[in-house]
Amino acid sequence: MKQSDPPKLDELELSLFGPGFGECVVVHLGAGKWMIVDSCLDRTIKRPVALRYLEQLGANVATDVSRIVVTHWHDDHIQGVAAIVREAREAKFVCSGALQKEEFFVLLNAVREGGKLVGHSSGTSEFSEILDILNDRFGRKSPHHWASEGTVLFEEADTGVEVRSLSPSAETIAHATTTLANLLPKHGSLIRRVPESSPNDLSVVLRIRAPKVSLLLGGDLETGVSPHRGWRAVVTSSAHPDLKSIGFKVSHHGSHNGDLPDIWTQLLHSPPFALLTPYGRGRKPLPAPGDVSRMAANTRNLFSTAWPPTLKPKFRDKGVKRTVDEVLSNARTTRAKPGHLRLRVPLSGGSNPSLELFDGATRLA
Amino acid sequence: MADSMVLAPETSSTWGGVVARNLARETKWDESDDVGALFSPRQSKDVETSELPNAAIEQSTIPSAAHIPPRVPLLRVRNSTPIIPRSIEILQQWEGVVSEVSDDEFTADLNSLTEEDAQPLTGEISFDEVSDADRPLIQGGAVFYWVIGYDKSPAGQVRRISEIRFRRSPEWTGRKLDAIREEAREWFQQVIQNEAK
């Protein structure tokens, strides 16, 4: 099938995009309705990959996108999401309930101030722009839904499709005030870019459920230590999926701290289609070789949108190359065009799912 | 032809006077310039600059406004040895953000400021590459600039340069923090009201 062939109206689709830095999931919810989860850019066209793909399929972004979900605010999940919100005029905007805190809005204001000093934006400044768009359009400077454990974000009676968030947990939301307060600037500190929060326990996990089939989107949720936070809270939750998922967007780029054995045994159909995006920035690119082995022990259907996670950069000028070699150790970059994994399955289950690989996506196991 | 008063090599110490040096900085030295054509016959002096004492220059470069128009140059400079000014050719410039800091190096994400389409880079940079004055600024979220280029000296020597300079951001003041907190409080109240509807 060609990349530009649209899904059937009675098909569920999970399309995952990622170049090595950034991640975006595009989901067909049936009946021509779409959900976009997070965003990354196609640097070859300088446009959010989700918009490019939906246009390729012939979808009308303005009317066919029902939900835009931002799982958390990190740079690699939010690039270009403001542009999506601007074009998807009828979509409702969803973000983590852990951000429904006064401290988060202080942080947004601080980032706006700090952003004047920095050329390249951070996730939080993109967030500010989104809320400004919502204010102009709907007169509400806030998301339509704050996702938390058990929140129903979308349901369609005709198709029987439901989207429900499984995280963040109540305890995570309660602790978010402290987590966010630690990120706020302090008197006398230098104005600079707001560092990304760690760990990723504020992230949204989504379960997309059709009558006979379900998909699990792991966001960047990490396991954590507390049984009431992170993945440990999801697997013990009363909002636990009653139908095991056949497709899984692997959490946190396949890192060991985003994985629990219970995810594979309790939430996923065996063997699931496990799809991931690599992460080429940071000191250690993800997934590490050990992460691939660990996941491969749980499924024989492990795929990555791009592989290896990083590339060696090329330079036109020899002088630049020599200097970079001398000064920047382990210099690395990521692909300009995101790879694409596409999983399609009938809403009614029935036939086997189909998985397609485009633009450099690779099978890992 | 440059519209200027004095043509002089920036590095000429024998010129001494502050006025002359500052003007020289604003003037592009060009071998093709016909220096003599700038002078009126009445004021022209054919002198060797190295023979001219500082005091004489000071005196002659600050003439009486009643007699000499301010934009007329005062010295004839012998144009026998053209001097190429020092120049910096920038090959690449990045804006970097520190993402992680370890004992002796930091990890940085770099975006090109010279080529819009250039690949973003990530890598580790040793503290040794950063000046002592800038090292206290190496913190997560700190912004810096990295320039790679060629430094071409007046003598024609070419040297590859790499300079990393951290941005000295202003500090958060109590007043500024209070202002963003107050604005956030109002914003959050709107959010709560939206939720209640």
C-alpha cells in the first residue's frame, strides 16, 4: 500500500513518526476522525509531520482532527504543535492534568520572558502559544481536557471507539505542585531556558479502544518508584484496560526506566506490535543496545521509526569539520525526515493487523 | 571613495592621537584610494607619518573650525605600502544550549545561526574549551554561542579560530518574579472558571 492511501472508515490506524529527535502519533479513530498525539517537525519541509501526512491522505485538517493531545511538554514531543492547533480548528486540546497548577502558569510566563533571550524555543514556550490560540478562538486560555487516570477524552457511539487516559495518577497530580515549583526561577538566578523536568511522571498514557481491538500509547511515562505513580500506578489502576492492546507505542524511547514486565503481561496482547522512536540527543542515545534486547524478549514485533538513533554529521567546509572534530566530542545529529511506522487494524478485530514501514523505519526484532 | 577625513592604519602607534585612531577604525583602508584627491591644496602636507610627532598631529587634527571645514582631511598619507586590515571570516556560528553538565564537560544541543537548513548537532564539549570567565556560567539551560572561522592578520597570516562565549543573561529580580506570578494567578483563575462552566 502507498503511504498516501487513507485507511478505511472502519479501520483503526496508529501512525508513529520520529527522526531521532521528536515524536508524533497520528491515530485514525474510525469514520474519518483523527487524533494527533504530540508533534515533531519534518525538517525537509519545516512543517509538523502530522499535517503533512494528513494532507497526503486527503484529510481535511480543519474539520477531521477531533483531538490534539500533548502528553508532556518536553521539546521532543511538542515541536510544531502550535501550528497544528492553529490549523485543526475544530479539534479539542488535551494535556496532562498534572499541569493544571498555578505553578505551571508561572512557569509559562517565566519561559516567555526567558524566551526573549534564546533563539530556539523550548516546549514550554510552544505551550504558551497554544494557549494564546485557544484564547483567541474559544475565549478560554486553557485546554479543553486535563487528562488524568481514567479520563474519557473521546467517544463515538457509532463506531464504539473510546480514548481514555490512564495517567497521570492522582498522586502524581498531587505532587506536581512540588515538581513544577522546583523548575521556577528564583530571585537572583540568571534568566535562561527552563530545563526539562525529570522524571517523566507527568506524562499522559492513552488507551484507544474499539469494540474488539485496542492500542496503548505509552507517552514518555517512566516506571518511578512509588506504586501510585508512573507505570506502576497504571498497571494497578482501576482504570486498567479490560482489553489487551495489540499495538503499543513504546514509552520513553525504549529506555529501561520506561519499562516494566507488567506492561507486557497485563496490558498487551502477546506478542504485541511494539513501535518506538529513538532519541538521539542527550548523553546516551535511546534505546541502548540492552534496551533493544530487553524489549525483544517480550515481542518478536519490535520496530523503530529510525535506526540507528543518531548519525554522524556532515559538513561542507573542511575547516568547520576539523574544528568540530577537535572541540565537539561524539558529535551527532538526527535525520531531517522522520521515519514512519503504520499499524492498521479493523475496528471489529477480525483480520490480522497490517504493519507498514516508510522513510527509513526499521524492524529491530 | 570613502567619505572620510583621515585614512590611517589602525595599528600605527606613531599616530598617537586618539582622534586619529578612532577615525581610522571607521575607515576602510583601500589600496585603490587616491588619498591625495581628498585634500585641498591649501591644507595638504606631504609628510611621512612615522616622522610626525604626536603633538603635531594633535594640533593639526583639531583645526580651527572657522578656517577649515570639518570634513576635510588634514594629512596626506603616503600610499606606498598598502596595509590589509585584520579580518575575521566566519564559517559557522551556532547557538547552543547546555543540556547536561558532568565533572569536566557538558552536553550541548546546537542550532546553526549561519545556515538555516544545517543539521542540529549534539555533543560533548570540554570545560577546557571555555574561558575561565565563562566557566561559572556552564549550567543546565545556559545559552552560548560558538563561532568557527578564519582570522586573517594584516601580515597575511591565516589562523583557524574557535570561540565559545556564554550569554550573560540578566538576573530575575523580585519585582519581575512578582509580576509573572501575579499574571499567572489571574490566568489560572480564568482556567478554574472555564472548568467550572
